[in-house]
Amino acid sequence: MSLSAFLSGRRLLVVEDDWFVAAALVQSLEAEGAEILGPAPSVARALRALEEAEPAPDGAVLDINLGGERVYPVAEALRARGVPFVFVTGYDPGAVPEAHAAAPVLSKPVTMAAVAKALFEDGGG
């Protein structure tokens, strides 16, 4: 199955505080047909985007460190809504707390194929 087949028409929340990384993610995901919510550079903005999203996103791409703030409250809100997510980070996968150990962790830089596979083939967080 093609990458566009996985991403086309999917609504994805992007949570990333680095503008350049966020722009690259958004551009790559949109090129494959995804609709983007965000990018949200903080936990507060991500939670607000999630609350305002109608319908809920189909998945989310989460950076772990947002300017010194951890993204885990967003991961918890996504899990409560049944929305799959993937952590995309420069951190070691062992840094993820046990509560989120089942979530896929991809190391930056990532490919859109890896993001799509983690979210929609492997089931996300």
C-alpha cells in the first residue's frame, strides 16, 4: 500500500516546538494528502487544538520535549479519546515513562513512511 493511501484524508495533530521541524513535518504530511491540525508548540496549545477538533484527529505526531515541558498530558488526552499517536523525538526511547511505553517512539529525523506505519499499521499509542 502506498504512503498516500495511509495518509490521504487523515486528520493529524502535529505537536512540535521547533518551527523548522514542525514546518517540515507539516509539509511532508500534507504532500501525502493529510490534513494537519497545528502545529502546536506547547502542551496547552495542543490540548486546546484537541478540544476544538471536530471530528477528533485520526492520529498525532508528538515531540516529547516542548521547550522544557513534557508532552505526556497530550498523550493521555489522546489515549482517552482513542486517538493513536507516535512520539517523534531526539530522546532515547527509554526516556518514555512506563505509562506510555507501548507508544511507538521514532528518532528524529523521521520519514513519513515510518510515521504512517507507526500510526496506522502498528496502532500508535
